[in-house]
Amino acid sequence: DTGVSQNPRHKITKRGQNVTFRCDPISEHNRLYWYRQTLGQGPEFLTYFQNEAQLEKSRLLSDRFSAERPKGSFSTLEIQRTEQGDSAMYLCASSSEAGQRTEYFGPGTRLTVT
Amino acid sequence: AQSVAQPEDQVNVAEGNPLTVKCTYSVSGNPYLFWYVQYPNRGLQFLLKYITGDNLVKGSYGFEAEFNKSQTSFHLKKPSALVSDSALYFCAVSPLRNDMRFGAGTRLTVKP
């Protein structure tokens, strides 16, 4: 399968711990997006990469959130000092430049902070 | 503020009847407009988008959407609903190419 993959699919952590999620986009896609989705809401845009450049990060929820895409392929989203309010589904999507922002979403990583 | 509204949390239709899922937006400029669908335990799937041109856009699974600039709406439609269309539908707007705003979603239930 050559779709967007995310790991892990589920993560349970204790408050105050750091967590890191990985996203592997569709191989020919140069754009990668991170979203957060809470129950009963639509996805909330967090950040966006074009190749290895992070072109938009003002929507990251706080300075505890950071993302990287060091070689322009996979990306990681890190949350430091997790809080219970961080419990949500974290979604990754990718698109090609020619796709005019038609995004292909991964299955998500569900984070539970206890 | 830039926003997307899906005024109905839930839409119920009978199989074979036409369906409409509503979306209105409040953004400046000429945004890209999208519809995505989310089935249980599956990721979001792209249905269709409006960039420019013909106001009626055709997409996957027989869905279409009509862009109305004066009403700032982008309603999703299908002439004949199937039970398998039952899912959560999201409207999204990209006001700037580095941003995307999703509505809260509308749950569509098609009854046999």
C-alpha cells in the first residue's frame, strides 16, 4: 500500500511525558501537513512542510509542539510535557504540488494523556 | 475571522432520495473549497474540490457540489443516496495556500 502511514496508531502516555509521532507521506508528494482532531470537531490545521521547509507553523498550539521533516520525506510531530488537553487524534496528510492541495490523509495517531 | 460553517450536525435521508449537505464559508479572496468524507475507523478521504471555473464540481462516488460566490456556499449534493453513503462529511476551505479550515462535520445517515 502506498498511502500515507502514521505510527504509532495509538499512544497512551502520562501527563508531563514527551511523545513523538511519525508520518510517512506518499512517496512522490512534496507537501506534508499535520492536523489535530478532537471528538466532534473537524481537523484543526497545525503546520505544513514543502519538502524540508516548514512554511507555516504559526498554528501550532503552543511552544510544546514542534515538527520536523529533516530530509523532505517522513515527518515527526513532538509534544513536550503533555497535558490532558492534548488527548486527540493527530492526523498527517500529504499532497503533490500539482495536486492543488488535494490532501491524502493517513489513519491518524490517537493520543491519550492520563 | 476566516471560518467554515456546516449548519447541520445531522442529515437523514431515505435511500434513493436526493441529499444535500450544506456548507458556508467566510474567508477573503478566492479560496479553494473541498469536501472530505470520513468513514468509521478510516482516514479522511477526498471527495471533490473547487478551484476555479464551472460552479458545479463533480467528484467521487456520484457526489457533486455547487459553488455559489454570492451566497458564499459550497453545498454537497447527490441525486440518489445509498445506504453506503452514511458517514461523516467535512467541508474545508483553503483561504491561503498555507492554511486549511475544516467545518465541524455533518453526519449523514441514509436509511433503507
